[in-house]
Amino acid sequence: MKETKLGDFEETLLLIVGILGEEAYAFKIAEEFEDQLERSVSIGAVHSTLNRLGEKGFLTSEMGAPTAERGGRRKRIYEITAEGQRVLKNSRDIKLSLWSQFPAFADLKFNLG
Amino acid sequence: MKVHPPKYAVHFLTFFLKQELQEEVLGDLEEAFYFNRKKYSPRKARWLYWYQVLNYLRPFAIKNFSSPQIYPVMLSHNIKISFRTLVKNKTYSLINILGLAIGITVSILIGLWVMDEYSYNKNHEHYDRIVQVMRKDVATEGIYINSSMVGGLGVELNEKFSHYFEYTALTFFRPSEQVLSVDENSFEEMGYFFQPDITHILSLPMLEGSRNALQNPSNVIISKSFADKVFSSENAIGKTINLNANVDLIVGGVFRDLPNNSTFGDASFFISQALIYNDENPYVWNNYNMKLFALLKPNVSIEDASLAIKDVMEPYRDEWWSDQRELFLLPMKDWNLNSTFENGIQVASQKVQFIRLFTLIGLVILLIGCINFMNLNTAQYQTRGKEVGIRKTLGSVRSSVASQFLVESFMYVFGALVVSIVLVYLLLPGFNEISGKEVTLPWMYPEFWLASIFFSLIVSLIAGSYPAFFLSSFNPIEAIKGKLKKGGKNVRFRQILVVFQFSISIFLIIGTITIHEQINHAKTRSMGYEKEGLLTIRGRNAEFAEKAELLREELRKTGVVDEVAFSNYPLTNTLGNNGGFSVEGSTEINNETFNTIYVTPEYGATTKWELVAGRDFSREFGNEINSIILSESGVAQLGLTNPVGTELIAHNNTFNDQSNFTIVGVVKDMIKGSPFSNPVPLMLFPNVSTNRRGYMFIRLRPDIPYGESIVSVQESFHSVLPDHPFYAHFADDQYLAKFKSEEQTGTLATLFSSLAILISCMGLFGLSAFMVTQRVKEIGIRKVLGASVTNLWLMLSRDFARLVTISCLVALPVAFYVMNLWLQNYEFRIPLYWWIFAAGAVSCLLVTMLTVSYHSIRASLANPVDSLKTE
């Protein structure tokens, strides 16, 4: 049986895949990760995690069009599955519920649609 | 300037990365590289590329190196198909595998033999530093290299050149077997009289006692095998051994036997030279009766030491013999294979020539096996062609079709390798007997197995490349339709290969017959004496010579002996050479040498030589110290027409203290030296002293079985000399022993030529079977239309007969040339009889026709209905 829990790094990557849409391939994902989180990461590490997410059924992928800056090679574009959307939402719900119970931040107003 | 991702990083990545990830990952990393390139220096961008590559060393991305995934997927498929083909065509597979196996077996055997020759003497710890002192004489007639040395030189090198030589040791130039006795038992054993330091030079592996044991001249050191033979399990040290019924020696040490492939491998014992020279000084400067060995000091080069001793012998040179005399050192690595000199230059020795010849023959036999494989495979082009067609239609490229055939050939060769290793194991004892070696199969060495597998790979490439190339070239449409062209280059090429096979076979047959004829020719040549029923006994001590007359009388009393004679040399060599004779009345001194020996008056009656003119020596004439007898070639050498009564003068030496002699008789030439050489001119002097009687010859009565006679002879011998060992050799046995090397060549040549023709015929057998199956319908129709069996047989065999005839045309001139060259080695030789060539050609043709006829006659006899009913 496949592991269906979502780790922190996995969750972040899953989100970035969602953000990037058509441009969600390993190099872009790693770059976006470094930009947004200001943390460096290797493409290999990203690729490995994307691969794992694919095995868990949260991502699908297919080969996209070749581009010149890649030496004419195609890229693998990732896309979130329904199952992926569901675990993301689930994760956010749990976290929100936890945040709302946290007394120090209880007064704060969250506008998270 | 355009900057590229680092090349080695890319190579590394493609090496370990899974095939299916390569496109996207290479793309991502390249994109990242150009992205980084805009921000950083090229150096940093490259460094970052490396960083990214190394970060792909993760389990999900790395190829699974242990699973067959990395190998072409086709491999297992190829092996499966190969195996099926192998099982399907059992006859052809058997022919292929057997042919290759015989070839590989021969190659392995020859390989082991060659390795044995090249590892000669390597057992010695100081292999690199052991040298033999050699002498180079430059004379007007040429340059002579000799290993005989004077004893004085040994002492000189040891004392004055000790900064070059750690040890030196002299030994006698001609070692011979000695009789060692323990209690009642005596043994004729090979061993060496050496100066004591030989044990250090050879780093003799002592099992008991020390290497210094020979410092005491009354000690002997013996080999383990000899110790086991005479003392069985007892401790040998301190035991007494009697040498030549003369002196008692004490065993001072036991050494582990030296291996068979070393110069002193035959030594059962070493004894100090001082034992023999206990009161006279042998270390003189005018008697060349020694060999000199030495161990160089660790940091001395052979060149330096050679240079240092170069001129030591110059002052002792004989003016009449040479203009210049130099010494040099021969390193141990050259002793076995590179110690033959011609006019001062190292030339290939007979052994090296043998090694080259048989290596060549081994490879040729292997090639013949490979040719069978090529021919049988390409002959199957019609069936295999369909297979190739289907493969190609299903998308195989040519290289993958070719790889199928290469895998197939490797499977055959590997099968053959397994068979041949078993064969080598079984044949090795016989091979050792023929070649006189003690070679073992190096089971335990991984190098052997690696070499075998590497060798098989090469063989399978040679055997498989042509079929692979040819069969993979088919056009799939034509192949499947069965429209492949029949003839063309392929058939021609196959014919050339068959011609090659049979040329080799015919050549080998002719060579074998010639060798055997030549040996037989020498064996049956007229000897000048009767070798049957003639015994030789070598005297070992002074008592033997002193009691010679008594021995003769006692032996004659036994009734089994016709006559007894003594001489100072045996009948089996031509030692004792002297020159400087002139004919009375002429001032010219003949500059040739004669084989001069001393004989007792009954020598002629004992050996039964043939007197041509004059008379034999006889006791009637008393001490005829001025009489001599010459052989016919001796007479010819002096240029005499009427020899009997002619007087000769000896200028260099005296014989029986005389210088003037009268020729009283002439005898037919006696073959004492090599049976393949011209007779050596012989000059016989009467033996008048009690010395010079080292050899006794006994003529046994022909009407009494020799086995019985020998017993009486031994009894009588021991009644005179109770302690003297009794070793009697028949002259005809000793004569046959001289053919050892030639017999060896003959046996090996017979073996190899039969193998060559066997493999060739196996291939032809397969080919003819194919041909017959292909033409089976044609044969059927011809038969229905009235062709006779003979017609059909002729039609089917004609092609092969033609090929063998062409082979004859190729092989005969080559054989003539080569065998003529070989025969030039012998002074006494056969002419190249025409019938030898005819026999080679005809026998090959006959064997071929027999092989081919099996299939062609069977096809001709078959009922045409069977072959035509399917149409």
C-alpha cells in the first residue's frame, strides 16, 4: 500500500507545481522553490521528490515540447491530480484548524478564503 | 564564446542515469547551466553543473547495474535462439564443436609447452644475476662461441674480480651419470661435480643440512627423490654413499628436486670437485675441460661485468687457432632458448624454431576448425536467411542480426573450450611422454582461466565474423521469398577456404612422410659395425682397466661371449680429436682432425667392422705400437690412393709415445656420432697400456638369447670385480636413443597432420550433406529421367574433387620448398622422392572422396518418389 501522507517538502513542491501550471518541470520548480523560500535546493532532490509524489498518485506527468535552451530536449511537465488536490486541501484544513486553536494567534484574523 | 556544460560531467551522468530519465534530466541541467551562466562565471556555472550531476546520485535515478537491464535486452534472446539452433542441427553442431575443440586443445597444449620453455630456470631465486662465462674466438674462418673454460679462469675470477662476482663455480664440461651405491644397491644417477659455491649460486632449496655442506669434499648432497629412493623414510643426513665403487661419501644435505624445466633439473646429487682433484691442481690455464658459472653481485650489470673480464683470456690464446679471444657473460634467461650462436651472433636455436613451427601449426589447426564453422554456417544461408528476413522485417537493424550470429559463435567456441579442457586433462600425460616435459594444467591460476576465456572470445570473433557479416547482409524481402542468389562471392569464398584447409592437410601429410622416411633412412644406414648383440660396459674405477685382460678371459669362459675388447671411448660418440698429421715424404701437414681412439687388438672382431684393405690388429704382432688403422673417410681426408703401407707422421701429439706410424689396414666408416651426419674420419691406435680402457665391448653369441647371456656375463663380471657396478647397454639401444629429437618431431607431425585432415574432412562431411539436401529434387528428377547411380555420384563428387586437386597444386610446390629446406639440416639425407608427393596428394584425394561419397551415394540410391512427392 502506497504511503499517502504528505511531508513538508513534498507539500511545498506540490503547491509550486500548482502555481507554475504549464511551466511545472523540475528545473523551473527548483528555481521557484529557491526564489520563494530563499533556500537552495538541487534539481536532483526536487526530481527525486516529484518522482515520489508521482508514485503516491498526487502528480501525473507527460513530456512537453522541446526548447532550444535545453539543447532541443523535451521537458517533463508535472500536473496535480485530483488526489493531489485533495491531500493539499486536507493538509490546509488540518493546519487551519490547528492555527485557530493556537491561543497566541487566536485574535488574529485569517483571510484565507 | 559559447560555453558548454562540462563534458565529463555529462558522460558521468549518462553513465549512471537511467535511460528513461536521460532526456529530461540532461535538458533540465543544461537549462540550469545556461541560466547560471548568465549570473555567474563560466567556471562557477560548470562547478554548479557538477553539483547538480552529483545530486542525481539518488536511488530513484541510478541504473540498476546488477540486473540484465543494462545489457542489451537481446542478449538473453540471442542465447536462447543460439541454443535452439545448436540443438536443432545436431550433426553440424557436433562437427563445429569437435573441430573447434580439437583446434583449441592443440593450441592449449602447445601454449602450455611454450610457457614451460619460457619459464625455464625461473625457479632460481637469483635468476636475474646468474651467468655463465662464455668465450668468443675470432679466427680467419669465422667467429666461434664456446662455453669450455680453463680451470685457472675460475680461480682468477673468484679472486681478482670479487667486486663483480659474489660466487663462482666450475664444473666439468661433460657431466655424465655416476654410479652411487648404498649397501648392496647401486644406482646410475645424473649429477654434477661442482666447486662448493654452486649451492649458493643456484640458491639450492635445502630440506636438510646446509648449503655449505660441499665445503667438505667428502660430503655429497642429494635430491629429495633420490634420498627417498635409497633411504626411504630414514633420515639421510650422515649416511654413507659409495661413489663408483671407489670412495665413500657422507650425505651432508638433502635438497628439494629442481624442476624438470631447469638446467640442473636432472641432478640427483652435487659433489665437490675437490674430491676428484685432491692432490693435483686442476686449475690450469691450458685445459679447456670446464664450464664456469657465477652469481653477480646485486648491483652489478651483466654488461659491466662482461666488459671487465673481456680480455682475461687473451694472453692464453693459441696463435694458430684464433686472432682474438674475448670473454663474455651469458645471462641465465638466455641459457635455454638463446644460447645458439652462428659466427658469433645469437641465432634462433633449434628449440626456438620448434616452438615457432609448432605454434604456427597449432594456430593453423585452430584456423581449420574456424573455417568449418564459417563454411557450415554460410552454407545454411537459405534456412538462416529466412530467419534474418523475419528479424529485419520486425525491425532488427543489421548490427543486432550480426550480434545474434556472434553470440552463436561464442556459444560454440565456449562449448568447444569446455570439451577441450577435458581433452587437455586427459591427453596431458601422453603429451608429456612425447614431448619429454612435465607440464601440468594450471587449474589454480586465474590467469589461465582469464586467458582461456579471452582466447575463446578471439576465436569466436574470427570464426563468427564472416558468417555474421554475410548472413546479416540479406535483403529481407528476397530472403523471405527464398530468392537469395545461390552462387556468387559467398560460394567462391567458401571454396577458397576449403582449398586452404586441404592445402594445409596435404602439406602436413607430405611433411610427415618425409620426416619418417628421413628417420628410417638414418636408422637403417650401414653402421660399419654390427650393433645387434653388442654390449658396452663403462669402467668406473682404475681396477676395471687393470683387470681388463682377466675380465676378457673370464668372460670368454662363459661360453656366451664371442669376443671382448676395450677402448678409451664408447661407440656412441666422436670424442678424442687430434690433427696435425702428414704423409711421409710430403711436407704438407693435413689441417683436418681425426677421431683418434685406442683399441685392444680384438676391437675389430668384437664390433665386427668391415675390413676393406690390409689387416686387423693382432696379438701375433706383439706390441705393434707403430701400426694404425684408418677408416675410408680418413683415407680420403689424407688423399691417399694406396693407403696400406703408407707412413704417417704426427706433429702435434704423440700416440703410444710414437710419432711415426704405418697404415696396416683400412675399414669401412663407422657411424659413431650423429646418425644424420657424414662419418667422422677415424684413426685407430693399438692400446698397449693398461690405461685407456674405460669402455668394454662384449660381442654376445647370436645363437643364445641375449637375456640369458647377460645373466652369465654379469656373474662372470662380478667374479672378477665383485664391487664394480654392472650396467650394460646394447649398442642398438644406444643408437636408437640418438633419434629422440627426430622421433619427437615425427610423432608430433603425425599427430598434427592427422588432426588437420580429420577436422578438414569433418567440415567437408557437413558441407557435402548440405549440398545433397539442396539438390535432392534435382537428383530425384535426374533419376526419374534415367541417370545411373554412378552418374549421380560423379556429378555430386566432382566439385569436391576439383577443390582437392587445386589444393594439391597449391600444396605441392610449398611442401617441396619447405621439406627441401628442412632436409638441408642433415648431411645424411634422403632425396625428395616423387612418390612422397604423390602419396600425399592421392591419400588426401581418397579420404575426401570417401567422405563426400557417403552423402552422394546415399542420395543417389534414394527413391526419387520420396524427394518429389511433396511438389
